Amino acid sequence: GQQVMQIPQYQHVQEGEDFTTYCNSSTTLSNIQWYKQRPGGHPVFLIQLVKSGEVKKQKRLTFQFGEAKKNSSLHITATQTTDVGTYFCAGLSNFNKFYFGSGTKLNVKP
Amino acid sequence: GAGVSQSPSNKVTEKGKDVELRCDPISGHTALYWYRQSLGQGLEFLIYFQGNSAPDKSGLPSDRFSAERTGGSVSTLTIQRTQQEDSAVYLCASSLVGLTAGDTQYFGPGTRLTVL
């Protein structure tokens, strides 16, 4: 069935290093959203991508939606300790089903 | 304005007992979602309410799980005859319209359920 896969599961980086998480769907998505969950907290919406090939930036975060609308990535430049948390992608299929990825847990060493 | 609230924040119960978890969505939001998150895991979709439409129950793991949404606002998730594998954080979210392009989900703080 429809699945949204996310890699890597964990990522440990030194503060200042870059970080990327990837999201892949088995079928075409209408849109994809990204959420961040701080340790002990609940998911908080970051951004939504809708168009094929779309790229959006939020300060040090860059979000991309693939040309085929089946994959997406989140890239953080020069990580900071405040970036610590789990990043989830969530895709809406063409059948109005919403699937969360398994998340990438980011740890940043100061 | 107030965000999504959930109660209780923590619930400890014995195996075999029934539990009810409550969600108060953001006022005016027509869509409401329930998810389950086991320790260190991703979000597992359970059920989705949108307006007066029949709910999407495709994510409910067994017939021990049920949910209702009264008056298009507050929702209750009920787990009957709880089992240890039901232990998780149960998250509720609401959105303005529903599963359409452009709709952001706002999450509540969750209810941590522990089944002994």
C-alpha cells in the first residue's frame, strides 16, 4: 500500500555541519508537509510544498519537492543546537490519504 | 487564541480497563485527526473527521478502538479492554478545512497512555 519512507532514521552532527533528511513516496503526492517535533513536544508545522520541483527556504532550512512529486528533502545549513528534534514529512496522496514518514531524529553536538 | 487541548495529559490504567481520551480542537476548525505515537516512533494515523462527513476510520488498529465527535467540535477516543501494546502517546490535531492542499494541522500536546 501507500507508504512514505523517510531516511535516515537518526543523524548526529557537530554544530555547524549541514543536515539533510529525505522523504520518498511510492505514489504521486498532491502535496507534502514538513513538521518538527522537539523532544517531549508535539509536531509543529514547518512548511507545505505543492508544485512539482518547488523549492522553499526558511532561513537556514531549504525544502524541495521532486519533479515527479514523489520525493522531498529538508536541508539545514550550519546546524545549531536549537535544531535538535525529529523532523517528519507528511504526504497527501491523490486519494486524500495522509501519511506521515517515520521521522528523522537529529542530534546536534555543541 | 487557544490551541488544541487534550485531556488527560497522562493516563495510567490496568490491562483490560476502558479509557477515554478527549480532544478540544481549535474553534472553527472543521477537521479533526487522531494519531498514535509509540516511544521513539513516527505518527500512526488512526481516524479523521471532516465536517458532517462519515469519519475515515481506516487507521483504527482494532475494533477495541472507536472515536466520536459531538457537535462537530470535541472528540473522544475510546479504547476498550486496553492491552499493554496500546501504551503510547495519543495525539489529536485539527485543521481549518481538511485534507486538501493548503491545510495545516495543529497538534495538541497529546495524552500519554500507559497500560500496566
